Amino acid sequence: MRSRIETTVKTTFPSEPGRGVRRAAKRGWFVPLVIVCGQLAFSGAAGAANGAPPVEAAAKPDAAPTAFELQLLYADRTWNWKNGAAYFGLDRRLQAWTAGQDKAAVAEGRWLVTDTGKMCMELAWRSKTYATKPQRTCYSHRIESGNIEQRKDPDGEWYDFKHAKDDPADEHQKFQAGNTKGEQFDETRKLVDSKG
């Protein structure tokens, strides 16, 4: 059974602005009313009305960056890897390449972000010896103590992605603004697509 609180509010138009509020404060009931309303608003009054205990801030699950926040981390940036890189275009196109002895490969596809903290890449890889269908690889992100952590889905280990203050060990330090490896991508694609 739900309890309802009904309040009657009397509206007055005092000749002096704020006069009604000062008069109510002098009567001694206005300030305690504001305090009680504030406490109800912040203590989970809706849950208490349903018989559920209020949710504590410490029990809150890890917060995830929004799609907009993730967009700021990835869009128009190149993620440099040990033997390659991926470029996240503003138009959500994605180009990637890897190099190595007899292991040159390129991939093209799309990338997306969600409000649940995921960034996914859908890429079809090809080399001189193989071609794959588009495959989706996703990374989850969470905010922990003001820092962003990342893991490869579905069950990778969480690691530091980006600290609130730049840290040389952050994975995000491997990102560069713009398409900084576009030339290498084009060279690798020509090598993969060549007949020789």
C-alpha cells in the first residue's frame, strides 16, 4: 500500500519580494520543512514508500561513460598497436592494419559506442592468404575513482585506460589525434591486394 503526502500550498503575492518567505522563516517552520524535503529527495523516498530500503551511494554499481564521452575518446583518433594501428573516423568508419613478416593484413569496417560504456569494432580482415567476414570485438569501459578503465569483452581483465590526469602507462596514451597512420594503411592494403 502506498502512502501519499498531500500538501496544501497557499499562494500570496506580497508587495515586497521575499516578504512571504521571510515571514514564514520567522514563524520557524520554513527552514525545517526545506531540510526535511531535501532529506527525502536524497534518501530514496520513492523506494521507502514501496518498502524498499534506500540505495546507499557506496552500493552504486560502477558508472559507465556515456556514448558522448566515449566518442570524445575515440573519434578522429588513431590507436597505435605494437605492429599496426586502427583509425576511428568521424563518420564511424574504421580502418586497421597489422604488419610483420608475412603477416600483413588490413581491415575495414565500422565502430560504435553505447550509453552502457561499450565501444565495438566491426571489422573484416584480409591478407594475401585469408579473408574474414565482419567480426565484432567490443571493449567495456567503467569509471572508477574518476579514472576510466577498459576491458575486452566478454571477460577480459580490467586495466587503466585513461586517468583523470594523464599517466604515461594509460592505454589512451597510444592514441593520436587524426589519421596518423593512413599512409601505412594504404601501403599495407596495396601489398595485400597485389597479385605478386
